[in-house]
Amino acid sequence: MAEVIVAGGGVGGMVSALLLARDGHAVRLYERLPRLGGKLAEHRRDGFTFSLGPSLLTLPGLFRDLGVSLDLVELGELCRYRFADGSVLPAYRDPERTAAAVERLAPGEGERWRAFHRWAEGCLEASRRTFFAGPLNRPPERARPSDLLAVAPGRTLDALARRFFRDPRMRQYVGRYATYAGSNPYRAPAALGCIPAIEHGEGGWYVPGGLPRIADALAELLDKAGVEVHLGAEVAGILADATRVRGVRLADGETVAADAVIVNADAAALYGRLLPDRARLRRVARLGLSSSAFLLLAAVEGRTEGLPHHSIVFSADYRREFGDIFDRRRPPEDPTVYIGCSAVDDPTQAPAGAENWVMLVNVPSGDPGRWPMSPEAYGTLVLERLAARGHDLSGRLRFLDVFTPADIRDRYGAWGGAIYGGAYGGPFAPFRRPGNRGPRRGLYLVGGSAHPGGGLPLVAMGGRIVARLVNDDFRGAAR
């Protein structure tokens, strides 16, 4: 068995550490923040709780298999979409109920949605046998020759939407699945279109108390498994010779020896700072930056009649919006806004008679100081856009906290950093994402660039993949 160091305490790193400790390896985990969980972060103020990261859990079986024991609430209405023309599309767990809602929105499109959903189911099954099954540098054991075509290689998500739908609102609905991976629907791979099959097949779930409770549960399991967790301890560099890793150097100067190092960070951070490698850094950078997040956390007086747990309020011009984010590198002038209100299903998240609104806008990664307006002014613009589309909070705000990408990165280590790779840089990007096994023996990647795709369950899948690789490489090795 091996001495293993995990650098970073996000979900991927936690899952890798847990599985390897259970397999008998000696595991140390170092996290620079005073908490574990990565994007599973929350902000509390005056009796209100706001989740800053994922707010919808899919594939809960992945966490149950790890031993995470949590009560879950299934959402009958997965999300409600409001378009710029005022029309509304509710999406339900039940595919037939969703198809009927699509038909009411746009006559003739209901049957096309059924066809799209059948395609998504086939894409998901192919992805489970290929991209989700293991590292890219190892041939999948159960892959079929037809799997490559099933994921529509070389086709963008927008092109997939145009293949199935005539109504521009339905194309916008499909395109929003690119944002699960911080991507642009006009460049992202069509394979992201498998996400509706996950949502409608496995359901959308909420964890009472907020999804950060998953991180709490994983932390308890790490303790039971004997993982040595160091909080407030940043890994500043990886020690390695020409062929293998030797350990890590901490920010305080201490060095710790190890047989294997798992990096739970973006590949650009690994090859740019922790173990500099210009050639690999250039290859990662060619995949392009993801988007980041601008958050408005609103303490709202009163209850909003009919408000669902999750809402999407779309912009009037999706192509222009993503052009602002990825080409012009500025916050979109007419943003799509995600609204999450967990108080709808969980009264512990806000005082009685009030609501906790988390409003998320996709913005460019980078320094908000280069934006054409201040974050506060942009927050006002977002609220004005929402008011014009049926969500007017005038006179109802108890307080409003504004979080830029830099704020989130510095205070919570979530969402704020630039991520490269994954599904971001074009329709072939999934085939070019950084491998889970690094260029030195004993080096592994489980961060945002290297996991199989967007969303919390796929991060956990990445943790499983890396644990399997370490076991393959070190099983039976002497400590």
C-alpha cells in the first residue's frame, strides 16, 4: 500500500481520499481553507442561509454507495423556465408531464422533446460506458462501437438543439445545459445534452439543510476511515524528480513525503504553479477558460406565491449573452439569471415568512476590476432585468449581498477561479481534457479540468476514477 497525499479538499479529493483509505492506503489530505467541500459552500447572515455552489443533487446513489446517509427531498418540478417573451415552461421529473408542458408552450414541439429525451438517454448510456467509466488513457471495458456516434462527436450543443427543435425557446432551454460545465452552448459538445436524461431518469433532489451537508457527511466518513485531514494547510508545490513524485511542499515550508499525490485543483494550477510544465500548460490553456459566477444573495420579505425551488429567467438574445462572456470578456448586458430559493422546501434556510434567494449570473473568469461597471452597479442591472420579467423585489429586500468571482474564490474557494478544459473548449474538448494520471509516476488529477464533466455527481465519479488508478499502480506496494 502507498503513502498518499491529496492536495485540496473538494468533493473529488474527498472521495478519492475516502476510497483509498478504505483500501488500506495511508492518506493525508491538505486543504488551504478552514473547511472541506470546495464548491459545497454556504453563506449565513441574520438567520438566512445561502448555498453558494450546487443546489440540485442528481444521481444520489453515487453518494449513498459511499456510505453518505442523508434524508433527501425529491423535487417534482425540477425547474421553471421563464423566457423573455413572458412565456413559462415547467420541467417535471416525469418525462411525459414535461413533454405535455412543452406542447402547451409550443404546439408540435412536445413530440420533438420526446425524441430529444430518447437521444439523451442513449447518450447517457454511451457516456456511462465510456467517458464516465474511467480515465481516458485506458480503453473502457464495456464500450460498444456505436457509443462514439451516440455522443454526437464534433457537434455542438446548439447544433444538437437545432437538430431537434424549431422553436427558439426550446433551443435556448437545451443550450442552458452548457452552463452546468461553465461553458458556451455554441462551442460546448453535444454530449452535455445527456443531462436531461439524468434529471428526468434519476430525479432532482435537495438535501435538508442545504447541499453542503454532503460535505459534512463525507468529512465524518473520512474521519472514520482514518484519513489525516489538515485544514488551513496549503500545498504550495509538488516534489518530484524526472520520473516520479516524492511528496509536497506546504506554504509554511514544511515538506511531506509521499508515494502518490492527488491534485484536487485545476490542471492549469498544477502545471502553472505546483509542478510547472510550460508545454502541458499551453495544451490546457488551448481548451479555453470556463465562465465564472456572479452571485446576488437576497433576504426577501414575504413569500412569493407559486415560486419553485429552481427557476431560470432567460435573456432575450442567448448568442449575444455568451458572446459577452466568452468573446468580449464582460458581464452580459442582458443576463440569464438562475434563481434558487431553498426556503420553498426547507424552512430552516430563512426566518418565518421570508425567503432566501440565490441569484446566479454567468460572467467571465478574471478580475472584476476590468468590468465596465462596478459589481454593485451590475447587481442593480440584474435586479432591473428580473423585475422586467416578472420577479420584482422592490420593497421586499431585507438585505442584498453581492459576491464577485474574486469574492467567492478568496472567501470560500468556490466558483471564483478560472477553470480550463473539460467541456469548455469546443465540441471535441471531452476527448482532449487532461488525463487523470499525470506525467510523473504517482501524480493524479481529480480537479475541475480532469473530471468527466459538469455537476456534483461527475466530480464524485472523478474521485472514484482516480482511486481506482492509484490502486492499479500501488496495490501491494510496501509503505
